[in-house]
Amino acid sequence: MSSDKQTSHVVHSLTIYQVFQELDGHLADTAEEYRYDVESGLVKLQNTIAGFTAARREQDERAARRHHEVTAAFETRRNLIKGPTAAARQQIVAERVAGLNISPLKITSTTSPETALRMGDAATGEERWSLTWLPEKVLTRQQAISAMVLDDIISHPDELDSATMMLVLTELVAELAMPLEQALVRLSFIKKDTKPPRPKRLTHPNPRGSQTVDHLKPILREAK
């Protein structure tokens, strides 16, 4: 009898899963709002997945645009450092030369009052030119054109970036056998309408001698 009594008090244990399964079943039977609509749930899940997909696509597109912008900026910076090719620099100079008024005796610019004048030719027949902004140098015709282009670029750089302009100016002053700093200082005095330091001698880029600048003053006054 004692054995039967012990048997009647045996308690069967339930797992957590079973408990919640029973609870879900009870709520589904008794609470309308607890019943799960499989179709609407599937639609909601699809919409959620689509939203995540769209957000990821937009994030990928933003990353691609940012990568393109960074790459383009890097290429632009590298090109500025490297500078334009020699052909591109020659094209820049050629376009400036085309804007000059070049005659056998005079070279003028539509953007600057500076002028190049032809003096008496050398004994060898080589043309000799003088500039209003650089009267102490006797130049060849090509050097006079380069000097006029240099003044034109400094006066009106237009769309040239600083790196390109410095490369072109450096090449132009090399033809004049003078440092770029000296040319810039001279032109800055001219643009401010002040007198630059007066040169002592008139010299040729490849001097065979020197002469005073006094005989050039009437010619320069007429050009102005």
C-alpha cells in the first residue's frame, strides 16, 4: 500500500520548450491578437529584407562614388605635381604668341602695355630687340617674343593653375638667361608703376661687349 501511495505522488518533469509550447497553444486558442498570420508575416519579412537590400545597395553606391572622388582628386593632385607634358606647355606658349601683334619692327600685346622694339641689326645680320620692361638686355627676336609671352601670362594667367604657370614661366625665363625671381620682381615694379632698380649696363645674353642704355631712351619713349 505504501508503494501505491508513493507512486501516486510521482511528478513528471517538463522541459522549458514544452512549457512554452503549451503556453503558445493556449494563447493561440484564447487570444485573437496572438494568432500569427503566416501570409502577412511573410510579406513583412520580404519588405524588411528588401529594405535591408536597398540600404546596402545605397551604401555600396556611396562607397563607389567616394572611391571615384578620392581617385579623381589623387589623379588631379599627381598631375599638378607632375605638371603638363612638354607638348602641352608648348601649346600654351603657342596660343599666347598667337595673341601678340608681331611686325618686323615691333611686338605689342593686347593685354599689356609692354612693347618689344627692333634695334639696328648686329654685324652678323642677327636681329637685336629691346623690351620696355627689360631695357638693359639686347635680345634676339625669339627671346623678345618669349619675354612678351612671359609678361602676358603674368598679367593674365587666365585658367592656368599655379604649377603649370610656374613650369611655363621657368622655361621662358631660361631663354632670357635670367632667374625667374628677377623677372617677377621687375614686372612687379612695372605693374605697380614704380621704378625698378636702374641697371648699370646694357648686356647681351651671350655678351661680346657692353654698351650704355642712353641711346635706347628715345626709342623706348616713342614705343610708349
